[in-house]
Amino acid sequence: MKYDRLVIATGGAARKLPASVAKSARVTYLRTLDEAMALGERLHRSQRVLVVGGGWIGLEVAATARKLRVAATVVEEAPRRQTC
């Protein structure tokens, strides 16, 4: 498909984990290109990853991790919807 312009709007801000939980340097958020690059580097050095959020971005991160042979666990708060 050819586009003149394509916008992927995934939300205005990442929901942050409570500071008491996310005070580790191991927590990474994904909203910017710099964060994506840092996450990619970390995934290449990792054996496993926990993805908080099973939306489009979270599931793409988990799928990418699996392609890199990184074990991925996804935690999602919302109930799963069946679309078929």
C-alpha cells in the first residue's frame, strides 16, 4: 500500500509504574526513538524480559524479544477480548 503520509498514534504518554516499583535501572519505557534504540541494545544482551502492557506496542516488544531468542512474559491488566 502506498501512503502520502502515515500517522501511527499510540497515545500521548506512557503510563508509569509507581516509583516504589520502578526504582530499578532495569525498567525501560518505550515512547521515543532513543528509548527504542536503548531497548534494542538491552534485548540483545538479555535472556528474558517482562513486558508490562499487552497492547500493540507491548506485544510487538515481546515478539521482537522472541525473535532475538529472549524469553518474554507479558502482563496485562485488561481482560482479553476475543475478536473472532
